[in-house]
Amino acid sequence: MKVFFDSILDLIFPPRCEVCRKSNKAALCPACYKQIKFMKPHLGIHSVSVYDGVLREAIHRFKFNGRKRLAEPLGVLMVEYLSSMPSLDPAELDMIVPVPLHPRRLRERGFNQVELLGSVLGKYFGLPLSPVLHRVRDTRAQFDLPREERFKNIIGAFAVNNGQVAGKRVILLDDIYTTGATLSECAKALSEAGANRVEVVTLSRAVDHEPGSVAG
């Protein structure tokens, strides 16, 4: 019965790629998917691709327009990227820790997009998604602040529940790497809570010029 109703809905509202809006059952069609070029790791940070073009549009629709079905293809993109990176083997790690939203922003948005991405990664690599990081202080939005102010703005904004990461090897996950202020503060909180190793992985990286790609 569900298949029947789904087919009726597809006739009335044909499924479309969330980025190019062309008719396609996939949330991110193959043509758009192929436009995303992998980046080499930079300064120990593993970011899938530049925050630009198709990926930027996909993240924006996912994050701000509530297109949660994009979590699966974007998560799979991260899986493919990490599987191609000899510099980071998820099998050597213990858990995935998403960068958290402040409770107020979580209520406004209704979901944490990084947790949805982490669920896809965790399912594939057999790692638990552990939301042990908490925002203990609300902060101004980072995007409208100059670089130095971003680091000041985020100081002391995160804490970790006692004992949950002690001795653990952690993937610290976020959707966008910009100045690194938020991720640096999160990594500091994890290390102070006893994490044995923290590897930063992001879906995208905001850069002025792409430093290079590792695939096509």
C-alpha cells in the first residue's frame, strides 16, 4: 500500500535533485555528485571538498531549508572520502563526536545536521555516534565575525560529560571548516576530558583558493 501511495505522490510531485532541481529520485543527482572534487588533507584537517558550488548549495539546503534527505548522500560522500584517505583509518578510532548546536538553535532548526551526517558515517564504519560535547554558553554567530573575534567568541563554549571520552580515539565531526575556531575549542574540550586522540573531519572547507584535489 505504501508503494502505491508513494508512486501516486511521485506522479503529483516528481522527486527532484535538491541542488539542480532536475527530476531525479536521488536527493543529490549523479551529475551534481560528480562535480564535488575531493581535497587533500591540510594541516591535519580532513575536509571532503571546498565549500563552493554544488556542495555549498547542498549544505545550505540541508542546514537552513530542512532538506534532511540530503544527509544520506552527503554522509556517503564523507564515507567515500575517508575510505580513500590513507592518512586516516576510521577502524583505528572509537567514536564519532559531532559539534553540537546550542539548545536554543537546536530548537529553532529542529535537528543538528552534523549528527545526521555522523549517523551515516557511524553506520558504515561501525562507530558509535557520541554527542558528548555540549554548548555551555551561547555565542554570536561566527560567520559575521572577523577571524580574531571568532576565536574570542567561542572560548569556553564547550564542555564534555565526565569520563565519556577518557582514553578514547575520537573523530570530531563538523559540516564546515572556516577559521577553525569552533573545532579548535571543541578539540581542546575533548583533550581536557581525557581523549587520547582527536581527528578533525569536516564535510567542507571554506577557502579562498582550492589547494588541490585528490580525485578527478
